[in-house]
Amino acid sequence: MIGYVQRDSILHRAHPTTILWLAILFTTAAFTQPATVVAFVASAGVALPFLARSQSVLKSGAVVLSPLLFFAVLLHGILGHDPERAVLLGSRLIILVMVFLTVVAVVHPGRLVDAITERGVRFSIAYLFAASLTAVPAMRERARLVVTAQRCRGLRVGRSAWAKLRALPPLLIPLVVSSLESVDARSVALAVRGAHGATRRTPIDPPADSAMQRLLRLLILMICMVLVWLRLTR
Amino acid sequence: MTPRLLALLPLAVGINLAMSEIVAFTGLPVYLDTVGTVLVAALVGLVPALITGLLSQVTMTLMLGNSMWLAFLPVQLAVALLAAFAVRRAGFNSWASAAVWGLAVGLVAATMAWPIAYAVFGGVTATGTTAIATVLNQIGTPLGLAVYLASLSTDLADKLITFLVVRTLLKSLPIRLAARFPEAARALGTSG
């Protein structure tokens, strides 16, 4: 899994919602335009990691895209004898992967939470989003620990499907029960911090925004609407 | 949104996305990426399960950097909805009942995922499912049907095991912990 990559680039300095709108623009183009236009947009999508100064995004993108592009070319270009559809699907996949990998690399989750909190979104919603992002690596690590502990206690996975299924309860029960045990303590901590309150919170250091970026986001919205209108009237 | 739910839902999302570690160790050809969602439906009901499904899909998209998964959000929400419905019908009160509900949810999930996988992505989605569809297509199955059959085979097994796993978890909850989640008793058919 790729995460935030700290760099100093024009994309890193942009407001998080500007980056999200950029991603929406690329995605809208991917699903509303013909193959040739989508292919051009895909090449622009591949250029985004260079704008973000994050070549690691290209490597991660290559790993994710390789099997998908292989099957797109095989299923539609070779077996389906429809190269235009192969180009459309392949370009669409490139856009979906490269653009969102770039978004993940340039938008820090904390900055995104500050940005949406500043917009007036309730703290509970922002918290759910941020807590989910941080819960996943912690839960993965806990799962790895459970697997190691149970293997030390003699857990072995047999070859048959039934043997594999039998291995699930000793792995899942400790993981889930220990997680549920922590709900009470977490809920008390959230309650004393007023997490469920309706009071609007003020971020200490919200991401910088500018009139130019607000205008850019408005322009992106209008372009998306035009793209959808063109698709509907084609 | 109570503090209890604020504490529980991210953990359930974490369970959904951490299942890959467990599945990789066992070598089972399934995802089990809705265990957390179905568990939340059984513990606290429909709306929290829907939120868990939504958060899981968004988080998975951000963590894998592949926005393709966002297109399958309706499938996650349908699983949450059906799981909550199963809870109301005490669908986890026996192994047979949980299995039947799991297969039913798998059927619905595959049927909902098919138009997304085929029409939007031309059948090119997860590597394993796409490989099955390719093989089926090669032996003469029309691509649309091949995509559906591939999706059905993985979803039936995945949701069947998911529901059986959740029943195991509900039965294994310590009494003290189960008392905090009254819905769990309804799911098991033991509530008054």
C-alpha cells in the first residue's frame, strides 16, 4: 500500500480539495469521452507523479496496473478483436490508478481532515474518516501478531479447504474480541473530548487556500458538467 | 453518532481491510473483506453497517490507490443491507441459516457487481476473478456470462464463509461483551 510521500511540489502545496477536484476531473473524462481522448488524458495522468516529484508513485502504479492492463489487452485486444475497447479500458484503468495514487501521495490525511473540518463538516464525520485510515495499519499489525502467536501455539494450516477453514476461528476470534474489548475505553476517550457534539471545531493550522484555487475548482466543476453534457448528447 | 459508534466503526473498517493478512496465511481463495460490515450489522444494526461499508470502500480506495473499488460501493452497501435484514430474521441462529443467508448475499453481490465489472471495466477487475473469466471466455462462454460466472463463484464462497465466520464470532463473544450489543442476541435468535 502506498501512502503520503513528503515532498515540496506544486501539488503538495495545493489545497486538498483542489487535488480531489482534479481527480474528479480526470475520472469524469475517463468515463465520458471516446477512446482517443481518454488515451490522451491517461498520458496526462501518467505525468502527474512527475508534477508531484514522486517517482515512487510510478513504480506502485506499474505494480498495480500490470496485471490489469495485461488482461485488458488479452480479453479485448487479442481475444475480443476490439483494440479500440482495449485502448479505452486500458486508458481508463491508467487514469483511475495513477491519478488516485498521486492523490494519496500528495494529500496528507491530517490535512484533508483539517480542510473538511474547516468547511464546516461535523467533527464526527471527519473523525470517522481519519480514524479508519489509521485503524487499518494498526489492525493489520494486530492480525500479523495474532497469526504469529497462534503459530507459536501450534496452529498449522492443512492443505484441504476444510483444514484452511478450521484455521479461521483461532485467528479471527482473538483479533475481533480484543478489538471489541477496546471499544469501551475508546468511546470514553471520545466522549470526554466531546467528539459527538455538534459544535463546529476550528482547525489550528488549516491548509492554505487562495482565490485562484477557488476559481480553479469552480472551473473544474464547469468542465466536468460540460463533459457529462457532451456524453449525454453524443 | 454516539461515542460508542465512533469507536466501533473504524475498528470494523480495520477488520475488513486487515482480513487479507488472515486470508493470505490460510491460503483461502476468498477476500472476506465484508466481515467487519456484517459484524457491525449483527452488533448494532443497519445504519452503522452502511456507514462501515461506505468507509471501508473509501479507505480501501485511498490505501490501494485504485479508485476502481469505489465503483463497487453499491455492492458493499447491499451486503450491509442484507446482513441487517438477516439479523432481524435471526439469520445467525444456526449454521444452516447462516450458510443460506451467506449464499443469498453472495448471489445478490455477484449480480450487482456484474454490470459494474462488465459494462464499466470490461470484465477487468481483480486479477483472480478476471483470470477465471478469461478462461471461461476462452472455452466459448460469451464474455458477459463469463464475467458473471467468475464473479458468482468468488462471491458465493466469500459471503458464505463470511456469514459462517460472523456466526462463529457472535457465538464466541464473552457474555460481558455480548451484553453491550443487544442486537447480537437478536441475530442469534436468543433475544426475548
